[in-house]
Amino acid sequence: MSKRIITISRQFGSGGHSIGEKVAEKLGIAFYDSEKLTQKIADETDFDISFIRENDEKAYSGMGMFFDLGIHGGTSFTSLSLYDQLYIAQHNAIREVAEKEPCVIVGRCADYVLEDRDDALHVLIYADNDYRASRILGEYGKRDLKIEKRMKDKDNKRMNYYKHYTNREWGDALNYHLCLNSGVIGIDECVDIIVDIAKK
Amino acid sequence: MSKRIITISRQFGSGGHSIGEKVAEKLGIAFYDSEKLTQKIADETDFDISFIRENDEKAYSGMGMFFDLGIHGGTSFTSLSLYDQLYIAQHNAIREVAEKEPCVIVGRCADYVLEDRDDALHVLIYADNDYRASRILGEYGKRDLKIEKRMKDKDNKRMNYYKHYTNREWGDALNYHLCLNSGVIGIDECVDIIVDIAKK
């Protein structure tokens, strides 16, 4: 398999998580999502599991500005905020699992964290709003907050987090090898396309 | 075939033109590139063929600002500049061929022009600079201008044209159904992925 690591960035409700799970299953490789990475960080660092869950994919720069954390070089920073330390812990966890075994990793700027690896395939999954709304309501149920607002809040949160830690625009095709509109192409078809490319 | 029209936007040197040609051949449908659309416009309007060739995919707004031409509604404007009239002629030619027959259309903001059609699949093809440079040198040969500068000039020209006439950012994955890095995935593999999706 020429691509032993697959990173999946995804829009809320696009089915990116399910696609990642199915790809891992079909390829017979490990699957790392938020929950698995959270558990790994809680096991291996001083972070409390509830703090990690609460601050997952949140960015805390009022200015939305980028500052180079220098972590590609492996330097450690103890004077950083807890949020930036959490990002670094996630960064290190992602580098470690990619080194350890073939895997699918969902979210957490994994495309950026692993951009230097030739054995990684970077995928973006998104879909039109109607399709996403219907999937979200089916999967998570109705809430007080309107579905349009729920999607917008989550999209903005992920975009800010991504921009803050990578200085890239979320959704720029050139940052990925493959971008798929799951609503138009279909969840299972997306899985097949990714699996075929990874195998070639 | 659920997607009878395929639009291909492409980065210079990414092989998008060849991919479009091969997709059309495999699906047995018409292929419209710059040359064919130019000929059609020259045949059916007062535009001189050399003027069309010379001003192909050029944008003439010093400010890079968008102004709504209102052409989705079919209104005609005789007070517009020649360049904007040429864009409208291209817009109308694209709408006409899409209405007339199943086809592949390369470039000319066809994704935007046909965004309201449910039977259209919008594809973006791009690649890393090294891959593009090697393809460009192989296909068009060396010139006095450095290859990096040739790519940058052409990329900027297409980005400005796209931005000027669509008010969208070139390369935003959300404007397409499928975005493929042809250098990583392979030209023939890109063709197969597009053909499979179009047929489903």
C-alpha cells in the first residue's frame, strides 16, 4: 500500500467520520478519531480527560492570528497556554500513531501535522447544507438550536481552529490530495475511491 | 448516466485538459475546450477569432472587484466592455452546449455558469509545482521565462479571471464536487474516478 496513513478533514454532518471508519475497516488498519486520541493523550500526559474533551478543536486567539509553535522541530514549550499545550499534545500523539502503524486519522489538523510524510493521503469530505442537515438530524436528533445555526457554529469553530494552528484556509483544495462532496458522490462511493487510491 | 455534463477547472500543467479529453472519450460524449468554444463563438457572434484567442480567460478589473452581470437572468448588455461581452458570449455558449448534449467542458468558469444544473459534475484538477513544471516542460518545451514564473503568471491570470466573474475564490473545494491532485493520484486514475462517478 503506497499510502499507509490517511487523514480525513471533514465538514460537520458530511459523514467524514463514518467514511474514515469504513476506510480503516476495509484496509484493515487502525482508526483514530477524537475519542481515541483523547484517551491516548489522557493516558500519556497530565491533561485531564474532561479538559481535553471540553477544549477539543477550539482555538483561543482573539485575533485569529497564527504564531509558529516551532513544534515541527520537537522543541517543548512550558510557557504556552493550556490550550496550545493541548494542541501540541495532539500534534505529538498524531505524529506518534502515524509512525507506529498504518492508520486513518480524523480531524485535529492531521493533514497539516503530517504534511511532510510521503506515505500520507490527505482527504477532505464536505457536502451541501441540506444533505448535512438531514444527516445531523438523523444522527444526533433535534435540539433547541436551529440546525442552520448548529452547522454554522461548528463550521466556524473548526475553521478558526484550523486557521489558528496551520495559518491555512480551511477548505482550500490545494492542501489535500482528494476532496469529495459526499452528498453528491455517496458515502460508500467515497470509501471505495479512498481505498482504491490508498492501495495503488 | 446521472451526470451528463462534466466541468473541469484545472491548474496549468496539472493535466486537466488531457483528463477531460479522456473522460469524454471513455463516456462517448462531446468535449469542449478553449479552441472549440472559441470557434463556436467566432461562428455565431461578431467577435473576431484572434480577439477571442488573445483575450481568453483574462480579467480586466484593476480593482479585482466583482460586479453582477445579471446574465443568469438572460438580460443582454450592449454597454459593457468588449471583454465582458466576450465573457457573456462564452457564458451563453457554455449554457447552449450543456443544453444541447452530454459533454465535458474545460475551464471558462463552467462550474459557476452551470452551478444550477443537477446533471452537472464539477471537478477541479491540480498538482504540486514540481509535477506541473515537469509536465509543462515536456509538453510545451523550455522558454526564456523561468518555469516557476510561467506557472505563477498563468495561475494568477486564471485566479483573477475566476474571481472577477464569479466572486468566488479559485481553489475553494466547496465549489466543486470532486477535487483531485493528479500528481499524487495519477492522470489515468483521475479519469477512472470521474467516469465512475458520472456513470453512477
